[in-house]
Amino acid sequence: MATLRRLREAPRHLLVCEKSNFGHHKSRHRHLVQTHYYNYRVSFLIPECGILSEELKNLVMNTGPYYFVKNLPLHELITPEFISTFIKKGSCCALTYNTNIDEDNTVALLPNGKLILSLDKDTYEETGLQGHPSQFSGRKIMKFIVSIDLMELSLNLDSKKYERVSWSFKEKKPLTFDFLLAWHNTGSEESTMMSYFSKYQIQEHQPKVALSTLRDLQCPVLQSSELEGTPEVSCRALELFDWLGAVFSNVDLNNEPNNFISTYCCPEPSTVVAKAYLCTITGFIFPEKICLLLEHLCHYFDEPKLAPWVTLSVQGFADSPVSWGKNEHGFRKGGEHLYNFVIFNNQDYWLQMAVGANDHCPP
């Protein structure tokens, strides 16, 4: 009965909202974007806009590439050649593809050179590596986390620690996964990753881009200084967050009596904009690319615009072993970890960060 009660319970969700200004010396917007490593969808909404500038459109169309490597042995990510080529000369991200974080063995390579392994109990014991129980295991520990600093390992390739890790991945418990990889290194040849893994099945992909113009869109009225809103004057940050989810999901917001799918409507006070531009990018998107997009949207109001604000929303991979930084991430009933910027025309911004049940509080 206790198990049934827990299954009926709604999972805990956390939403953290804060406000600041991009020009403030303590603004942490760049740090929070750069430490949210595993991003699969980026969306931005610009009210009172019918067409993107060429500069912004070029930025959107150049958020890739990323790579898919099939049946890649894990030991390939710890070789001296890989570390010197991709980790020391740029930022490299890797994430196992089509693995469930709560059930399967999952691996992530962070841009700082940390290799994170989320392993089931049997695999963990067979590797012989040192780790710690997952914080979301419950009473019966079924998952273990192993963290390996590849930059530290590379300092002494003759050390017993490197030999032990290499022996574990090559001989004691060889592990093979399908991987998504992305590499950021300005001035490098994009084909380097393709040629390096040419003996494996590797494919280069570009993120998918969807562009659309929303007409006669009812938008909430916001005031940058009022996260909690003011009755009959402006909406709350939480109301905006819900509204954005409905817009991105293409939900009908009319709340008509004969609509049996959704009764949701735009929060009040609101205003109707003739046009709003919605762009959605889907793929394996590097944090540096999102930083560039955020910076460009910050300068959107350098010239006078009708729009009082724009938004930038980023969703993370539900089955990544981490959310922000090294914060352990689990799935449970949703696996969500995402953030949203509301950028105002005075350079103020709201930052909303949301996580699900098996997550730490956002940073």
C-alpha cells in the first residue's frame, strides 16, 4: 500500500526565479549557461517581430555540428591521443545515447575533462573503480557514480591510477556505448572529429531548426522589477513560465467552451501582439553556442523595438547524469532540467531554473 501511495504522489518540482541586470558586475548569467552542459532544445520568442535579422538567422543556422558514434568503446575517451586532441585543445562534451539514467549504465564527458559514470551495482563492482552510491538510490542502492578527472590522469600516464582505469575499461569490464559528441574549438577544422573516429560508425549532424511566425498572440504584461507581479498591472514570473510552456507546445490559448483538450488561457493583464517570432533549435547544443545567442538577444534592444521583452528557453537531456555542473541528475517521473531568460529592453532580466524530483536545487 505504501508503494501505491508513493506512485500516486505528484513528484516534487523546483522552480527558482531571480532577477538581475546584464551589466551588473555580479550577474551570473554566463556562468549558469556555461555549466548547463547537456542541451537538446533551445527556443526563443520575440514579440512584435515578423522576420529575423540576417545576423541572428546566421547564428541560429550555425549552432552545429554534433556527432553520433555507434558502438564506441569507453576506453577511447581516456586515451592520451583523445585527451590531447579534444580536451586540452578545446571543450568536448559526450553523452551516451538512448540510455535511461535510472536503469542503464550512462556516461557523460564534461567540457572540463571530468568523465562521469552512472553504473548499476553489478557493473560498478565489476569495474573495480572507486565511486559512491547515487544520491537518488533509495534504501536499496542500485546505482553508483564514478568520477574520473581526465586532465589529472593525463599529467602522469605511467601512474598506477591511469593504469588501473585503462585496465578496467579495456580488459576487466569493457564497456561500449552509442555516443553523442560535440566539440567547441575556434580555429579548428570541423572534420577533426570525423577523421579521428573514422574506424567507427560516425555521423555528422546539424541541429534541426524550426522557424514560425505567431499571429495575434496574446502575451502577458510584465514589469522587470516585479517578479511577483502586481494585481491588474503585471503578471508573475510563474505565470509567464506556464504560458511559455503552452506557447512552445502549440496549445490553443482561447479557452473556448467547446475546447475539451485545454482550458488554459493567457494570464492577465495581457496584450495582443500582431506578430511574434518563434525559433526552436533541436540537437546536441554546446553551451558556448547558447552564450552567443543570449549575447545577441541582449543587444536586440540596442535599437528601439516595439517588443518590451524577449525570451530564451533551454531544455536539457532528460537522461544526462548531471544537470548543472557536477550536480547529480535523475529521472524518476520526468527528468526535466531547464532554464529560461526573460530579457527586458532596459537590460534587466529574469532567470527561471526548473528541475524535477531527482535533482539538487538549481545553483
